[in-house]
Amino acid sequence: MKIGLISDTHDNMTAIKKAVAYFNKERVDAVIHAGDFVAPFAADEFNKLNCPFIGVFGNNDGEVKGLTNTLKGRIYKPPKEIILGGKKIIIVHDIKILPKNIDADIVVYGHLHKQKSEMIGKTLYINPGEACGWLTGSGTISLLDTDTMEVTDITAL
């Protein structure tokens, strides 16, 4: 299963539109957003995805009701546990809220605005970076293949 990963979009409509177009072009099976959408108007772009979508709130997502309505209930308070591609995935914005010993195949997180993926024990931790590009000057997203557990980082959105 191919999963698109995104985080920290922070209302950057240009980057969000590019990410949605990229995920649709790549025909991903699902998209996970690790928080900091910010405003409901920006989150609406994710309704144009051609696949299932799920996200969690980030520390800058103040309009909880608006985001929940816009995303048709597909956004949750972190941490959110799901099963995709036969893998147990935990989605969180700030990784610091997770206990050290977790039972998951994959953790998708954001908040740090820095792309990173690493195996810690039996768990693959993935931060797709900042789609908005506000801090680095270049928007980033990632793709995860749950069959191979391979992560592909995409830069320059």
C-alpha cells in the first residue's frame, strides 16, 4: 500500500494544491496529515484527494469545529491509531506526547518542520517535514510503501 504523508501545511494554499495534485498523480491509496492545517479554508483542498484521508490536530489548529466540519470528521485529537496496509500506525503532531515504549509498526508525526525517518526498535518513525516551506524555503512531503516499509522524501513542492 502506498501512503502519502504530509504535515505542517500552515495555510500555504500553493503547497497544499501541489501536494494534493502530487498524491493524486501518484495514485496513493491513502493520505495522512500529521497536523497544523491551521484554517478550514485551507483544509478543504484535501477533499479533492482521490483516496481516503485522515489527519490529526496540531498545536496551531484552533478552529476545531470548522476543521472537523470541513474534513467531514476525518480529523482527530492526537494520538490517533489506525490500521492501513496491515500496519498499525499512530498519528501525532508533537511526538513528545507519546510514551517511549509504544506498540506500533509506524509513527507519523510533524511539528518539527524537518523531514526525518528512522527505525527505533521495531517502529518506523516518519516526519514528512513541512509542506508549507515557511522555515526551509521548500515544501516537503513523503511517500510510504507499507509492503517494503520504504520511505521516499519529496522536496521542492
